[in-house]
Amino acid sequence: MACFSFSLTATCEKAGQMKSHPNYLFILVAGIGGEKGDFGDNTDGLNGYLVRSLGLGGNVFSYDFTDNLQSCEDNAEELGNRNYSNPQAGMNDMCWIEKAKADYASIKNYSSFEAIPYEKRPGKIIIITHSLGGVGCRYYLTSDYYQDDVKKLITIDSPHLGADGFTWYERIMRCLDRQVEFFGHIGMAKMSGRNE
């Protein structure tokens, strides 16, 4: 993570593309098997960089998926489907985006996100994700329940073109299926007394 923080710092300073901006909420999304702690806390890692170096304290949020091994479609729903009822303790039946808005309002001492004066309310969300979390977030952006609430999606090492490991697994299984079919055919021929 330290290596990533360094490269992000250099990119930000050089290109000037990511600036400290209090009018955005930042949601950090871990990949498969990951959890919110993977991004560090307010003092280290990516979370620390956003809070300390860019001054985004109170605007950065990260949560854990109900099942960190669930499908990308399920991750997308949990991230942004307003009709999703999140069963996790502390999530108050909300998707991540609604939870981040509620947490932001609480930090700013408002009763709800809607109670924040419009000009002081963060308008959109910047999502920073790692690995398969990026695929789930991209799925959210193309879903029927997307509400045009994401300004940017930044993915780190996300397999948008597929995962080689799974591709090899599929190839091996197809090969094994052909061998079973071939040897099964020979076995049936021997059992019937024919030599093929």
C-alpha cells in the first residue's frame, strides 16, 4: 500500500488530476476477500493519504461487504441499490452510498443528509476500488438502479478484461471433459467387445 500511496502522490502532484475537494464523498471498496481495513486508517495507507495529505477528513468512507466473497452483481447492489436492505450491524438497512451520506451528515452534526444546506452538501461520489471491487463498482454504474451519483471511478488492479486464473480453470475443465468423453467412448467399445 505504501508503494501505491507514493505513486498516487506523484501522479496527483504531476498531473493535478485529483485535488482536495470537500464537495465529494469518497468511498473505498476492497476486492474479493478484502475488507475496509485494507486501505489503512486515518493515519496510514490510502485512507490516511486522503485524510491527511488531501485534507478530506470526514469525507472518506469504507465498509465491509456482507460476504466478501459474493458476486460482483451482489457487490453492486450492496454499494448503491437504494432498495437493498443491508443486514449488517451498523448499516441500518442502507446501501453503502446511503450509509456514507448518513455518516457524513452525522459527522457534520446534521440529522440527515437532506438536512445539510444544498451548497454545503457533497454533490457526487468518487469511488476508489481495488481488484474485483472495481468490477462490482463498474457493474453498479451500468445497473438499472444507478442514480448518476458517481463523479469518478478509480480502479486499482481490477480485472476488467477477465481474470486469467478463471480462464485457465475453464480451459482445463474443458480439456478434462473431452478426455473423459474420449476415454469413456473407448471403455464402452471394449465392454461391448468391439475394438475401435
